Amino acid sequence: MIGLLALALAATEPAPDVPPPGCEERAPIRDPAVCAPLYDDGTFVIQNMESVAVGSTAEMEHVWAMTRHCGLDNRIDGVGKVDIAVYDIFNATEQSRACVIDWIRENALDLVFTQERFDQRFEAAPLIGKTSQP
């Protein structure tokens, strides 16, 4: 009897929020007609975000300079006191995302973002402003 009651109660609980297909938080392209934005403060909306490159700050600035023409929002995130940065793209369309990713793959393949590559770069990155002592 208790088992049936528990089963009945479980069946009436609301299902957890599961986004529609293609609206997952990490989806590189999210349709604004279907998906709620990741961020919206009334003045700036982030519909999608993806980390696409990792390297030194100078390398990320070079990627930015070479892909400005792709037409999307972006940022370079520095990591603490080490010379490592991540190039993130926002609000990409299929075309603008392909523009950036294709440029990186054709011109700087060793900078393509993966979590493993980030971890390796983080462990090997020199500290910023560190001076050697005698």
C-alpha cells in the first residue's frame, strides 16, 4: 500500500526543467525563438557562448585581431596570475562561428580549445610578474 502511495506521489511531481533539444547551456548555437537566453540584463543578451581557443594573452589577442571580421561578440578571459587566456565567442550564428573556428583550425591549430589543452597550458604557463631571485 505504501509503495503504491509513493508511486502515485512520484507521478504527480513536476518533471525537472529540461531544455528543448538544442537549447542546452553548452550548445554552440541556440535559437532565440526557442531557447531562453543564458544572460539578459535588459541591455545585453547572451544567447550562446563557447570557448574556442586557449593560449597566452598575446596569442588570444592575435586570434581576436585576425577574426574581427567574423561579426560576433567575443571576450578574452585571463586566468589569475599566469599568462594564459581563453577566447570566448558569444551570440554566434552558424556562419560567424564557422568563420572563427575555421580560421583557428587553419592558422593556429595548437590553440583550439579543449579542457585537456587548457589544463596542460595552465600547468605550464609562467607566472605574470614573477622575478627570479638569486
